[in-house]
Amino acid sequence: MLRARVKSCTPWLRVCRTPAPYFTIAARSARRHYRMGLYYDVFETGWGWVAAAGSEKGIRYATLPEPSPDRALDDLERSMRAPLPEHVPDAFNAYRAQLEAYLRGDAPTWNVPLDLDGVAPFFRRAWDACRSIPRGETRTYEWLAASAGNIRAVRAAGQAMARNRIPIVIPCHRVIGKDGGLHGFGGPGLGMKARLLNLEAATA
């Protein structure tokens, strides 16, 4: 069962377990998200619970699978940097179907619309380059920086992956260190990154 969330008189000032110094930023983000008409859902997959938020334009945020709906919702709030918007059950059924197919080892054509409004140009180019990496293959952060238009911006390329709002659809797990090592993966961590790469290697 999803944990109860207390609402105030306005949709963007929900009471949550957010540290006090963070609340001003969270309130501003929540007001912006409210104006965007965002909503969220959380659902169970064969790998765990996934939460997603988006608008009529498409998915704006999504989480990696977590062992409980609360963990998934916590991840979603951290990604949004704001309390959750309105809950709309079954809001992302097309995304859910494609994600579940992927987690079973299939290779779905990711055709769900994405809402990338406000993404910095370099990050958008890095995300587009990341999406071009074939299933079952990996690329380095150096390759990603060059593909995004600035071969020297390796650190920025790493930040683009760290701030990836829609993992798996934007497959940041396919970007690895030049030494072949796995680096920086949010949510469930490097174990999930390795698991995704192993899934793709076995089914590519």
C-alpha cells in the first residue's frame, strides 16, 4: 500500500519528509511542476517497483526498479526535487508495457514520448547520443562527450548521465569508464547497472 501523503491547501505544498533547508527549492520546483501539469504513477514490474511522472507531452521522470513502492516514490521525489504531483493511476501504461518487455529480455522499440523541456542543450545532446548506443554495447564518457559536441567535456558528460531523468529509456548504464569499469549509477547503484548490462549481453 502506498504511504499516505498529507496535502496542504495548494497542490505544490505537500507535507513530505524533506529536510527544512531543502524546502524552499522544493516548493519552487513543485510550483513549476504544477504549472506544467505533471502527474505520477507507480507500478510493479518483474524487477521491482518503478515510479514515473510526466505530462501530456510525455514522460519527464522515471526511476529504476526498487524493492518497494515507497522506495520508488522517494527516488522520484529526489529526481523531481519536489513533492509528488497528482497521482493518476495507469497514466503510463504504454511505458510500463515497453519497460516490462525490456526487463523480460525483449528489445522493445522505445516509442513513448519524452518531455525534455528545460534540459540544457549539452545534456540533451548527450542523452540523444546515449540513446544511439546499440543494445548489448557500451561506450565511454570520452565518446559521449565527443558525440555531444565537445570532446573536452568529459566531466559534463558524466553529469549528464548522473542527472538522467529517464533511465533505461535513456540507457546511461551503457556508458562506462575508459578502463572498462562501472561508475556512477543512482538509485539502486552499480549492482543494477551491472544487471542491466548482463541482461542486454545475454539477449542482444
